[in-house]
Amino acid sequence: MHERKVVVFLGPSLEAETAKKILDAEYRPPASRGDIFNAVREGVEIIGLIDGVFFQACAIAHREILYALEEGVKVVGASSMGALRASELDQYGMEGVGRVYELYRKGELVSDDEVALIFEPNTFKPLSEPLVNIRYNLGLAEERGVISKEVKEKVLSIAKSLYYPERDYEKILSIAEGEVEIEVFERLKKFLIEDKKDLKRDDAIAALKRIKEIK
């Protein structure tokens, strides 16, 4: 059976070594304007859009993805830019995978800012924490009785008030320290060190497994 040519645009959402163990594909850096057009012209048959540039350069245009779909290319999106574009274009045939995609699809997330982060340009190592992960982990902390809803909202508003490159747990906690009672603060800090989840990473893995199924 013919194995279809697969290209995956991947950066800070998941380390490449892990990705390669899950799916044998050609991995390219986060997608920017024109990259999907080029992949289609090269004869790529499945495109995995996970990471893309947001504010550093021109983002992937909707028309590129529509062009790929019209040409019969399967496009799967998840985790970051892929989740955002899939929520906008699933009605045209783009397939979305994972929780971040579902949150955008339902309108619970709206802004690009939710998945934006900065990363080391050579290794793609994340240098800030995306708001979607912070929101998810604060929700988990509330569910598990670590913090109250009021504290969750307070800490989330601190995270939202920071420009996306400045968002990380250390900075958020340092601002929250004076605004939350000390016992609660210590519980939250412990939770974020020991039990936090990486929603974008989980979704990237789910997308690669999905592509492997259809490859």
C-alpha cells in the first residue's frame, strides 16, 4: 500500500525526538505564510499543522489551507496555530484534533493570544507559557480543591495582564504572592511544580497518532 508523503510543521509544542518516535514524517519548523502553498506544490499528501508563527512573521493564511484541501491534501491541525485554523476551517474539510481545538471550536477560546508563546529560535524550546495551559492548570487546581474559584480568577487575570512573551509560572506566582493568602499560595505553587499538565504537548501527540492512522 502506498504510504502518503507527510509533512508536519512542529516547533515548541513537542520536542522533535518524541515526535519522530510516534510518526515517521518530514518535520519542518513552525509554519509561516507560504509554507503550506509550497508543501502542496511539492506533492505533499498529508499536512500536520501544529505550530505556526503568530507575531514574529506573517501567519499561515486561511486561503493556503483551503488551497491544500481543494487539491485533495489532508490537513490535520492541533495544539497551537493548527488548533486555531482547524476551528475556523473544519467546515471546509480541515480536521481538528485535541482539547485546544475543541475549546476554540466551542468558542470557549477566541484569541490567538491563548496559544502564543516565544521560543528559542534554534531549538524551539519554549521560553514562555501559553495562556491556554495556564488556564487549564488553574482549572485543574480548582477542581482538586487546591484553590478556590476566586483565587483561580485572580491568578488567571494576572496571567492575562502580562504580554505573552512574559508569561511564565514563576512570574505569575511572584505577582500573585502578595494577593493570595500564604497557605493557598504555597499549595498552588506546589501543584504547579508537581502536577501541571501541558495541554498543547498532549494535543500535538494526539495529532501525530491521528496522522499515523490515516497515513
